[in-house]
Amino acid sequence: MTLKFNEDGYPYEDLIEENKKLESRIEVLNNSLSIALGINDDYQRDNKKLKDQAKAAEGETSIIKGIGMNSPEMKALQKEVEELKADLVRAKEDHQYDNLVHQKELESLRKK
């Protein structure tokens, strides 16, 4: 601030320059605030998207868990797997029996 004198010789402070500096600083701060608010809005939107995606994933997970091992579809598939396992065991036993029969036939043919 500069000390000046009026027409009557009384001193006064020149506030015009100080006012210009303050107005310039206010404008800079307003621009910074606008930028910060814009960034905040972007982050808020991104945060909402991520929260929505997390909710959707949680919903899908609960659906999958609900279907899981106790659903009628899963029980039917488990029953089918058990039946196929039993069929495989029977097929292996039949195969072993056939091998024994063929082995005995070969031995009897070799003796002749």
C-alpha cells in the first residue's frame, strides 16, 4: 500500500492497487475451486459406477451361491454323476471278467 495525500494535504492509503491484487487473487481461487469441483464430480461419478459394479457382482455371486449345490439342477447332475460312476465300475468288472474268460480260452487252446 502506498501512502498518498489528498487536495487538503491529508494522508490516505491508495487501496486501488491492493483491491486489484485481491480481485486477481479471488479470480485465481475461483478458477481453482471450479477445477477442484470438476475433479470431485468426476471422482463421484467413478465412485458411483464402481459401487454399482460391486453391487452387481455381489448379486451375481449370491445367485450362483443360491443355485449352488442344493439346487434341483445340481442335485440331478450329482445323481447322474453317481449313476455314471456305477456304470463305469460295472463296465470295468465286465472287462475284467471278459479278460479272464479270454485268458482261460487262450490257455486251453495252447494246451491243445
